[in-house]
Amino acid sequence: MTGLEEFIGQINTFAWGGFMIVFLVGTGVVLTIGTRTVQFRRLGYAFKLLFSKEHAGDGDITPFQALMTSLAATIGTGNIAGVATAIAAGGPGAVFWMWVTAAFGGATKYAEALLAIKYRITNEKGEKSGGPMYYIKNGMGERFKGNYSWLGWLFALFGFIASFGIGNMVQANSVAASLNASFGVDPRLSGIIIAIATGLVIIGGIKSIAKVTDKIVPAMAVIYIIGALIVLFNNASMVPTALSMIFGNAFSAKAVGGGLVGTVIRFGVARGVFSNEAGLGSAPIAHAASRNNDPVKQGIIGSLGSFLDTLVVCTMTALVILVSGLVSIGADGRMAITEGLTGAALTTRAFSQALPGLGAFIVSFGLVFFAFSTILGWYYYGSKCLEYIAGVRVIIFYKIAWIILAWYGAYTSLEFVWSISDTFNGLMAIPNLIALLALSPLIFKMTSDYERLEKGQ
């Protein structure tokens, strides 16, 4: 097993290393320039479209439900534990680079959702199927006159493998650990509850998943944000100091005692991508199911993903941690964290200090519901990846395996599972980013054509 673990570790280093960081952010920069910062220019319009009742299309769920399903899979442990890990490993400046990643990631999400609608298909069950595997096969094949099914197949394989760990067992384990720490619930009992709850939802497919996620995600996000805002209001005098720590440390390596690229930027960008998944290719699978026949409009709605996930929820977590006094920067510019806390423990302590008795519950319930919604969202992603590889008839077996692994993952050690799934989650980005860059001229043209038509030109 040691040899295999070392091999997976080497691939993981590449999948989340310097080259991939440049590839991910660089693609976002290219798409931002080519769309003339569509994610910023159309932010208000995006919210208008999100809540509009005028959408008409052939999809399975509403545009709002499509975004909530994609957010269900991204707003999770990364927003609570991941932010704290980034600060602990890279310093407060890592938060700045999470913001940078999210800012450019908005254009990536826009492009992914646009292509998802344009190249989606209707499967033999009458459901919409789409995402990178389809815009790779059909989009690149159409424009470059070649067979790119193999590249789409690779994306689907990577997504299928990643789904079991990062989308299922790891999330179930986080739920069980949180319930055990806060309420003393036996992880085995938690596993049974998670498995039953998951089974009851996914049995109805995407429509059932969307009905649950469009309630869980907004409700828990609002509760979590309100809790964070109360903390920040009660510690308003510390907010300028927290922001100063973020900006001051963003271009300094002293706080973490290492090289700039290898610490502050690396952890910030990696955690930012892990949080909002811009460029990984997961979100467009959900957007492809939207009842919206206009690719550009769905792209604009999709661009909200990075904004809501990282620039709102992750920022709340970061500021609460930094105003708590648990993180300090010494006169020599080096960072110190009380008791060496990191991950969910650091976030929980920060909330608990500011809101005694209530703060820990906000974090615990946030972890539980965010992680559970991630299990639901990633089931849909994994099932669509498997459908592309083997057809719709095998999905029933995937559904059964998904429920069993949600139970098993709640109480077993997952270090190796996490390593494998994290690796393949990163590898998903490679075929997706190749397709986004290859199809970028089409994306730019469709954006320009839509906006000219808007102006009546």
C-alpha cells in the first residue's frame, strides 16, 4: 500500500501543484478578458435572472434550483474547515488569494454553464445530461472536426472516482465527527441516519435533489452568514485589523516562514478552487439540467457560484477567525495560532468565543447540512459521469453503492480515500480547462452576440 500511496501522492502534488494553479487561474483570466469581465458587469442582472419567473426551456429543474444544486456540492466543509486550514497553513494572506481565485473563477463558471446548456443532450429517460464530457465531445468535435470522446471519457472517469470520496464518504465522515463532538452521537448511528436520508432524497433523481437543495442551501447559508455578521458587529473594532492582516500578509512570506509562491498563494488559490470548484467542471453538470434554453443567461446565473461561495461565505468564515484573537501576527511578521488550531476546530473555537453556547451550534449545524447537501449534489455529478461512461441502466447500482458508502464513510478512517478522491478531483480540471480554452472563441462570440441583441443592434 505504501508504494500506491506514494504514487497517488505524486499525482496529487501535480494535480494541485503550481502548474495546475497557473492553468486554473490563467484560464479564468483569459475568460475574464474575453468576456469583458462579464462576472462583474452583469452581477446585478445575474440576481435578476436568478429570481425571474420568465424562464422557459426543456430542462428538469428551474435555473434557481440548478444554481442551488451546484452550490450544494460546493458550499461544504471547504467553507468552514477549508478556510481555516488555508489560514493556518498559508497565513491570513491566503484569504486574499482565495478572493482572486473567486474573482476570475466567476468567468470560468459563466463559460462552463453557457457550454453546458449549448451542448446538453436528452438521454433515453427523457432527462437532460450535460457538462464537460458533452461539450468536449460535441463542442470540440464540431469545431475541430475530430473525435474527442476519449477526453470527455477521461473527465467522466475522474469525476466518477472523485465522487465517492470528496462527494460522499469524506462528507459523511465530517457530519458524523461534528455530531459526535457536539452532541456525543455515535458515528455508526450517524452513518445510518445519513444513509437513510440520502436514499430518501436521491431515489427521486435530480428533481427530488433540487427540491431539497433549494431549501437547505439558502436556509443554512443565511443562518451561517447572520451568525458571522453578529460576530463581526460585536467585534467591529477588530474588522479593520483583520482586513489589514489579510492584505498585509498576501504578499509576505514571513507569516508562514516559507517561500511566497509555495505558501500564501498556493494555499489561497488551492483552497479557493477547492471551495468554489471553478474550472473543475462539476457545476456545469447541474446547470445542464436547467429549464433555460438560453446558454448566455444560464452562464450569467452560473457566474454567481464563485461570488456566493467564496466572496460571501468563505469571507465570513475568514473574518470571524481573524477577529477572534486566535490568530496573531508578531512584531517579526510571523503568525501564531492559539493552541495550534486548524480546520473545523479553529472555526468552531472562533465562533464559540464570540457567541458562547450558540457559536459552536452554528458551525456544527453548518457542517452537517452543508456536508449533507454536498452528498446530494455530488451524487448527481457522479451519476451523470457514470451515465456518460456506461449508460443510464447502471445508475441503479451506483445509487445503491452511494447509500452504502455514505453509511460506511461516517465511521471509518478515510485518509487514503481522501487522498485518492482529492487527486482525481484535481485531475478533472485538465480536460475541462482544455475544452474551455479551445471553445473560448465561441464563448466570446456568443456573449458579444447576446449583448448586441440586447441593445437592439
